[in-house]
Amino acid sequence: MKIKKATVLLAVFLLVGCGRADQAKEETQTVGASKEQEEETVTPVTLHVFAAASMTETLEKIQEMYKKEEPGVSLAFSFDSSGTLKTQIQEGADCDVFISAAQKQMDQLDIEADASVNEEGLDFVVEDSRVNLLENKVVLAVPEGNPAGIESFEDLGADKLKLLALGNEDVPVGQYSVEILNTLGILDELEADNKITYGSNVKEVTTQVAEATVDAGIIYATDAFAAGLDTVAEAGSDLCKPAIYPAAVMKGAQYPAEAQAFLDYLQTDACMEVFEEVGFKRVR
């Protein structure tokens, strides 16, 4: 009889032990599943990046690089003239990071900029986030074979030029172009002779040159490289101010920390290699 009671008690202990082990196993599995569910339900971050049209090819390449660097962050680009992008930001468009092809458009959004430029007192730039990211070169590009025989900026005032493509005066590449032509003293003459056609951004000017609908066009070195165009001259500081590209996080950013992280990434050696391959230069 005693043997039977001992046997029963042993069986009870074994059942209780097994039950506790199974319960612990289930709790462990539940915790693990909860963690997996939490990871699966993490909302991906989408950064809206407004960038000058001349950065299209380089930023699209960097986009693929950043997927590996930060797989939870997606980049949504808007490429256009800096003036158009500035207006869209001012009117309330979703923008986390803005990269302009000139200081003017960034200054117009920066409360820290000179009031003579930021005339409306706009305050869109996150303090201390603004950096001079890159420098580009302004060049004179010609169609394949250079049919008109244009060899220099000075040639734009000669009879050999029939039609010149420029960016509109409200976009940076157009502003650099006007500065060059005014320095040479030939802008008024070219306009009077109807020798200028305008594009709304640098890509439109580049296309006109590539399609040989003009004798020459003033664009950026990076766009000439991307389009495979020949360039016959590069504007030095004696013709126009340096083409500096400022970048900053916007105060309306939905994800300011992630926006700053991406802006920091753009300044790494890996990204600079991509920029320099097409003709950009790091600003020292």
C-alpha cells in the first residue's frame, strides 16, 4: 500500500513538473512571437528629399546605397529647379531635406540669412543643420560634332552663334548664365537678336543641346557628363560666382532625426565618390 502511495505521489510530481515546463516553453514562445510582431509592425520611414534637378543621377544611385545602410528608411525624391522647389516648400509641401543648386533659394527659406535675400522673413531651415554640400562647375556645352564651331564663352557674341539655350532667370543655372553674359557685355545684344531660348530647369537646357536644336547651352558640368555632351569652356570665378549647393533639414520634417542622419550620410566618403565621379566637388 505504501508503495502505491509513493508511486502516485511521484506521478503527480512528474505531471506538475511537465506542466510547468510546458507553460514556461509556451511563455517563451509567446514573448518571442510578440517581439517578432513588434518588429513586423514597425512603421517604415519615408523621407521627402527636394533636390536640384542636376542631382538626379547621383541621388538615385545613392538611394540604392542607402537601402543597404538604412533598410527601414525610404527616400522619395522631388527633382526640379531650386526656385520651384523653394516655392513648393514655402507653400507647405512635405519636405524633410532640401538641397539647392545655389545659396539664394536656401537663403530665402533661412531666417538666419540676410534680410535683403530672405525678404519675407521665412523660417523653414533647422538651425545648425545647413551645410555647403557640393560645388558644381558651370560649362558651355555643344551638340555632337559642334556644328557651329563654338569654342569659348566669348564666341557667343560672334555671328557663328544662331541660338543659345539658357535656364530661366529664376533658376540657379540661369542666374549663373546671366552673370556670365553680363560680365562679357553681350546679354542685351543676344536678347535683342532673339538668339536666346530658355528652359525651366537645367535638364531642359541639356536636352536642347543634346538634340542639337541650339548651337550651345550653358549648363552644369555634371549634367553635361550625364548626357554625354562635349563641353568647350568652363566658367571661372572671373565670369561668375562658384556654384555651391547648400543642404539643410526643414522645420516641417516629419522625421527630423532620420532627415539629419541622411544629410550626414551624404557627406560621407562613399557618397562623395559618387558625386565626384560626375564632376561635383566636395566643399572644403
